Amino acid sequence: MNADMIITKILMLPGIMIGLSFHEFAHAWVSDRLGDPTPRRQGRVTVNPLAHIDWIGFLALLLVGFGWGKPVQIDPGYYKHRRRDEFLVAIAGVTMNLILAIAFSIPAKAMVKMFGSAVSSDLIYNIYLMLFYIVSINVVLMIFNLIPCPPLDGWGIITQLFGLDRYSWWYKVYQYGTWILLALIVFNVTDLILTPLVSMILGVLL
């Protein structure tokens, strides 16, 4: 790994830490607000990265461009309106990633307008790159997690929207979801989803 690649990975670290930590925090916070004490008992209602980082998912995001945090455990038995509340918890993480992407795109665009061609200077350019990676990593996390395959959030979202868990096949898909997801990754199906959508959203934001 040459020096430029090392610098790139270092500049990506804030985006990975922020994206994964706030994504999982959002799940925990919403479930906590809906009456479930489980995330708080497990110390997950925090933005501290150490509470949320799954190191395999962290390395995957750093090395191959998509990854995951440590899943937040919930107990839907505490919810007053189970289907609605499970939907809200499922969508919380990707919503947080979208909010972060929009928020950090504002200073990134402002830097380009403010400095113009001067953004090519090392310090300013590296700051811009760090902001760019925060935006792009959050967009990747959002789109990847919206793929409707267990154990991703997209599966929980469509399950609650359409009541899929009333069908017997739902449990089979859920049981083998991780293997299905690995197959989608190996055969580049996830890339076919991620690449155009990520490019389109980054084009709008940046």
C-alpha cells in the first residue's frame, strides 16, 4: 500500500466512524424512545463508536466500500404499536445516514465555492476529501442497508410495510438471509444497485 492509499484510508476514517456509529445510534435511540429499554441497558444509546463498531464490517467498509455496524438488539414486545414502531426503528438508521450526507455536503460545496481552484492546495483539498468521504460513505451505507435482504434494514422496512412476516416463506428467507446477501455481493448484484444510485445521489448533493 503506497503513501497516497494510506492517506486516503486515513481520510476515510471519520466518515466510517460517523456513518456506522450514528446509524446504529439512530436505531437504538428510536427504539428507546418507543419504550424498549434493551438498547439503553446494552449501552447503545450513544454515538460513541466503540459501542457500535463491528470490526469486520468496519474493515469491509474501509477496504471494499460497504460495511456494517454491530446490530442493535431490540425487544418489540415493549412497543405499543408493534408494526408501526418496528418500521420506525428499521428506517431510523438509513434516515440518519441521509441526514448526515446532506449536512456534510453543505460545507463541502461551500469549500468549492469559497476556494475555487485553490481547493487543490494540500490542506484544503484534504479537508474537502474528508468531507467528501463522510458524504459518500453515508450515502453508501444508506443505499446498501436499503437492499431488501436480511439482515439489512431494507428487509425490516418492507416486512413491516407489507406485513411479509405473515407468510411462511418469510422465515426461510430470514433464516438464510446472510447467505443470500453474500451471494448478492459475490455475484456483484449489490454493485449493480449501489453504483448508479450512489452516483446519482452524490451528483445531487455535491
